[in-house]
Amino acid sequence: MTNLATVVQQLRKERDQAQKRVEQLDHALEALTAVGGRGTTSQRRNRANASAPRRTMSAAARKRIAAAQRARWAKWKAAQRGK
């Protein structure tokens, strides 16, 4: 039984070392993309989304926005008919 405990302990140690190595590689990649000035599009999108909480809009707000848009369309259509 102690053999199994030793193996489990060794595997956990190796996993931690691998995890640290992956983190080091991530930091190196971030530093290199920062030096280049631009990361990939998905990296920029993920950074932007991670920093700001997602906003939700109430049903009343959606109705107001839709009504305002319908009014703009009606105004534009009326102007087009008048020409």
C-alpha cells in the first residue's frame, strides 16, 4: 500500500511541475505577443471579455430601443416618399 501512495505522490509532483512549466510558457507567449504589438484576434477578444462583466438589458429597455428604431425607419421612409 505504501508503494501506491508513493506513486500517487510522485505523479502529483510531476503534474505540479508540468503545470508550472505550462504557466511559464504562457507568460513567455504573452510577453512575446506584447512586444510584437498585437496578439491574435481571439486573445484580444478574450482579454476584453474577461475584464468587463456581461451586461443584460431589460425587456422594457429593448422595447424602447425597438420603438426608437421603428421611429427612425418611419422618418426615413417618409423622407424618401417626399422626394
